[in-house]
Amino acid sequence: MSFNKYMLNKINERHESGLYRELSIYPTSSVDFSSNDYLGIAKSNSTGSTGSRLISGNSKKIVNLENTFSKLVGSEASLFFSSGYQANVGLIPALSDRDTVIFYDELIHASLRDGIRLSLASSFSFRHNDLGHLESRLSNSNGKKIIIAEAVYSMDGDSPCVDSLIDLCNRYGAELIIDEAHSFGISGVKGLGLVADKQLSSQILATVYPLGKAVGSSGCFIAGSKILREYLINFCRSFIYSTAPSLSIVKEVGSQLNELIFLENRNKVIENKNYFLERIKAKNILTGQNSAIVSVQYGDSKSLKNIESLLFDNGIVVKAILYPTVAKGTERLRICFHTFNSKKEIDLLLNILNQDN
Ligand SMILES: Cc1ncc(COP(=O)(O)O)c(C=O)c1O
């Protein structure tokens, strides 16, 4: 059974049992005996959402933000969450039952892994970006299949070929979830991530857009079909049982998304990264062309910690990423480039890193 059919059946069951949930917007003049704003502080400051979206936390502003975002990334619909973690730990269990099999890249983010752990699905990892390995896994399994990948991996800075993932989905009757946390704002011609860049949204079950990275805010959109949105409103526990994002966040996200769309110096991120890559002497470098992230791997944690402190003593903050965040033997300095990093700053970083080489 396709996921669309599965979701529609479950939605119909809710209708038939009288348990169907939908979001309402009440007139501001209505008398409030439902919100959790017990002391009226949210009301007097026009800030807090006062409850979950299904009780008192929905508003025209949040729905408009979702519609604007859907148009921006070319999806039919989207649903806003308070964080990427909350979105991922809700999305995956909501879509999975005991008949679901999840195939995930071994380097996916902890929030996606936790979503898998919370689900009833069985799950298998495949070697990082190894689509041959993924295919061999897919060909050996039955059930409702979901593939989970990221558009840019947060530690290695590289990307999968999304077209090939979609091709595998089509050939093996699987559906795809892609997390665009580190690609949104950076990758693609307009900086809207890999899915929007190639207008692939209609071929992907859910695309996750956490906003704490290039948007510089917080919150997260899950973009997909109208059916997916309706389904999540009914079945996604982290959406249903949590206070809606506050109106201040909705406002901030709206204005910072607008800023991102019209930003003229976005390319500076990749320019800065390339300037660094052309000059760094170390050989054990991980990155990808779509990302702002470069990892420099060190053989052992001790020399890695030494270089981290040396950089800090010179006024540079770069974090050493240790086991268990990354696998043993792949400990690294994770360097994130920004539009605002100057050549002088990059030269200082290079001088220190190149000292040993
Ligand atoms: C790929 C990915 N997904 C999800 C998240 C979680 O997003 P948030 O910080 O909004 O909870 C992160 C955060 O680091 C991430 O890197």
C-alpha cells in the first residue's frame, strides 16, 4: 500500500470514529476559557501561543507563514514545529507502523535517529552515501519502506544525489524523507536547498527544514503534500501534545526568511570556504560543494584538543567533534564558514592549521 493510501485510510478512520482533528482559528473577540495563558501575560504582550495548535495555539499568522513557506520551496503544504528535533521525533513515528521498514544513512542526525527509535518500524542503516549498499538493503525487504537522508550532512558537509535516491524509491516502492537543515539558505541556485532547487517536493514524502542554521532563528517546517499535513495534524504526537511556537518566533521566522530570500552576498559563504580549501595543507578534509561545512580530521583526540585550544588562544572558536558524536578515528575540527568571515580571519585560521603541515 502506498503511503498516501495509508495516510488517507487512517484519516478516514478518524472521520468515521468522530475523532478527526483540524486546526481552528477563533475570533480575537471570543471569550477565552480554553488557553493556558492563566495570568494573561501572553495576551497582554501579544507573544505566547497560549496552547497547542489544536487547542488555542493556532493563528492566521502561523498558517500564513506555512503557506508562504510552501510557496517558497514548491511544496503543496507545510507544517511548522518549534524545532527540528521536535519535527523529526514526531514525523517518523507518525508515519511508521510495525509493517514499516526504515533505511537510513549511517550519518543522519540524532533527531532522525531518535525518531526511528521511537517508531514501531524495523530499521537498517546503509553506509554513508553508498547507494549501492542502500539498494542491496532495499532489494531484500518487504513492507512500507522509508529512506531517510540529509541534503547536507552536518559533520561531513557532503550530500547524496537526491535524484538517485528518488530513482531508488521509484524502483523499490519506497518513500523518501530528506532533512535540509544545513542546505537551506546555502545550497541550490536560490539557496533554498536541494529539493526546492530541483523542484522535487512532489516526489518526496517529507522534507524537513530546521531553521536554526542559515535562517538564524528556530523552529522547523515539514513540507510535503496536503495529505501529509492533514495526517500529521491528526497523528504526529510531538505536534499535537506540545505548545505551539510563540507569535514572536512566527514573526521572527517570517522576517528572517524574507531577509534570506533577498540576501545578495550568500555566495560569500562558498567563496570563503573555497579560499580556505585552496590554501589548507592538511589532506584529511571532508566537505561537499553544497555546504558551508569543512571537517579536518585528526588521527587522535589529544592532538585535536591541542589544536582546538591553540585556536582558542588565538581568538578563534572552532569546535573539536569527538566520539560518540562522530565515529572513533574520525574525530575532527568542524569548521563552519559564514558570509561575515573576513579573509584576514581565514588567513589566521590557516596559519595555525598549516603550522603542523
Ligand atoms: C540535520 C539536522 N536535523 C535536525 C536538527 C535539529 O534541529 P533543531 O536544532 O531545530 O532542533 C539538526 C540540528 O543540529 C540537524 O543538524
